[in-house]
Amino acid sequence: MVKAEERDILVEIRDLCVRYQTRLGPVSAVEDVSFDIYQGEILGLVGESGCGKSTLGKALMRLLPPTTSIQGRVLFDGEDVLEFDEDQLRDFRGRAISMIFQDPMTSLNPVQKIDEHLVEAIQVHEPETEKHPALERIHTLVERLGIQKERISDYPHQLSGGMRQRIMIGLGLVLNPSLIIADEATTSLDVIVEAKLLDQLREILDEFGVSILVITHNIALVAELADRLAVMYAGCLAELGSIYEIFDKPLHPYTRGLLRSVPSIELDEREELYKMPGEPPNLTYPPSGCRFHPRCPEAMPICSRLAPTLQEVKSDQMVNCWLYQDHPEKKAPTIKVKS
Ligand SMILES: Nc1ncnc2c1ncn2[C@@H]1O[C@H](COP(=O)(O)OP(=O)(O)OP(=O)(O)O)[C@@H](O)[C@H]1O
Ligand code: SF4
Ligand SMILES: [Mg+2]
């Protein structure tokens, strides 16, 4: 496998902060996140529910509610998506980047035949493409995805869940984007259909040379599919690196807990599955310092005072944790309060 640093960068995300405005105050859903997405890679994004995975994905496409505050930079082929006006955004979505969601029925039009929908998707971005060549392109693509071309003159409700999900993937690929964001895109399928679809997806992605950000709760799935893994906790990036390095030796205490809580075929039936203590924080009032400190078995005094930053600890592995960083305060004595 090509080492991450030797690959071409497609997206550079720098100091990204996303805050939703709510009646109770701002929700800090993404906090100071920086990482790159490489050309042609599959990057998995995992973390507990509510940690900001979908928010991060939507921020890359600028699909967030208008009152949301987004700061930082999202450089796509060197251009900052956060600076795009509406016309640039319309052109950018679909052509350069597309998103596949969990429920295809929310993206497909129930009263429009699938082929009409796909032709329309092409012609919005490529008005010069006529209906016939657009249809030919769609037929080649859906057959590649394992669907007979005749089936796409059906309405969405006439297809099975697995077929609809394939159509969604087709919709994501039809404009030849450089990046696809798949947000829990195969979660609703049964495991056998999911495994088959993922195998096909991997082949197609290799063929198209497209990068994909796979957002999922399913760690086993990313282990199968992804080249690299990004682990999020409470809006922050905890760890980032090659799948091999992270599964072999997770460095961040949260990643270690997350991996221990995944059922393994080697697990003795009498062994109980690890359950991480505590609950993820409310992001309206996130903990000070490292956001994981109230749950961390290795927390030090500095952890509740200062937030660490994501730093390269070894080749292909970056970690956001004081265990791997020096700071004068790390040597500060713990003040014991007399009870
Ligand atoms: N539109 C919104 N307005 C206010 N808060 C929101 C909004 N959408 C998400 N949030 C909050 O932002 C935080 C991150 O949510 P997000 O949906 O990005 O998490 P997630 O990791 O995708 O979770 P899941 O795995 O359940 O899909 C959560 O605290 C959530 O409650
Ligand atoms: S910075 Fe401290 S609290 Fe946070 S994960 Fe590392 S050791 Fe735990
Ligand atoms: Mg989500």
C-alpha cells in the first residue's frame, strides 16, 4: 500500500469548527478539526452517536442549516469551499463531491422514474449532454452496480431496499465526482447484501479512482473496506492513521476502548464485551481541556485544563492526547484537596 504522505491530497481540512445555534446556546459539534483526504483513498470515520460525524460530512458539502457557524478552511483542489457563493456551490455539489445517505427514499423522488431522475441529475450539471448519451452512461453504471438496466425505468418503491441503495450509489457516482461521502449508506441493509455491495463498491471505487469518506458505527465494516481511519470523540478528532496501524496498536485511550467494545470472533463466549464507562458529553457544555477526560482511564491533571492537539506520533498515525505530547504543565504536581 502507498504510504499516506506519498499520496496526492484531494481535500485539506484545517481548523474546522462547526457550531449549531440552539435555544440553549451553541452546540460545538466539530471542534478544531484538521486532516487531509487523499486522492483515491477510502477513509473511515467512526465514533459514538452524536460525536459530530454527519456534521463534519455535511460541512464539507456546506449542507448545514443557514444559522450554523462554520469556521476554518476546507480546501478542495486548492479552493476554499467555505468561501464559495451559491452558484459555485451548486456546481461543486454533485460534480466534485456527492453524499450518499442512509435512507434512499429521502433522496429519490417517489413519483419520478429512476432513469428520469438520473438523467435530470446529469443534465443539471451538464446541460450539453443529451438524453440518449446520458441514459447510456447510466445503463453502464447501474449494470456495473449489479442492476439490470430495464429495472431503472421503475419507480423507487418498485425496487428492493438493496437495489435502491445501489441506485443511490449510482446517483453519487454518475457525475464522476472526486469525493463521495457515504453516511451510514449501507447500515439499513442485511449483512449479506451489505457485504456483497461493499465488495462491488470497493472494485468500482478502484476503477473510478474516486475517494470516499465512509461514516459509520460499524468498525468491522471499516476494517474491511477502508485504507485509513479517523476516530472522532465529542466533536474532536482523537486519532487518525492507517487501518493497519490503528487496529494493530491504537494509541488514544478512546480508540482503545472503542476497539475493545467490538465483538470479535476470537472472543471467548464467557468473556464479557467491554463497555466504555460513562456517556458522551452534551456538546452545549463540553468538558474543558481534553473532552474525553471525564471518561478516560489514563487522565492526568493537565487533561482537564488544556486541550491537546492532533500530532504525528509515528508514520501513518496521529493522536490527540497528552500521553504523547510534552508540556511544562504535565510536570505540575497534582493538588490534593483535603476532605
Ligand atoms: N440541526 C442541528 N441543530 C442543533 N444541533 C444539532 C443539529 N444536528 C446535530 N446536532 C447536534 O450536533 C452534535 C453532532 O451531531 P451529528 O449528527 O453530527 O452526530 P453523528 O456522529 O453523526 O451521530 P450519529 O452517529 O447518531 O449519526 C450532536 O450533539 C447533535 O445533537
Ligand atoms: S489527553 Fe488525557 S484525558 Fe485525553 S485521552 Fe489523553 S490521557 Fe486521556
Ligand atoms: Mg450521523
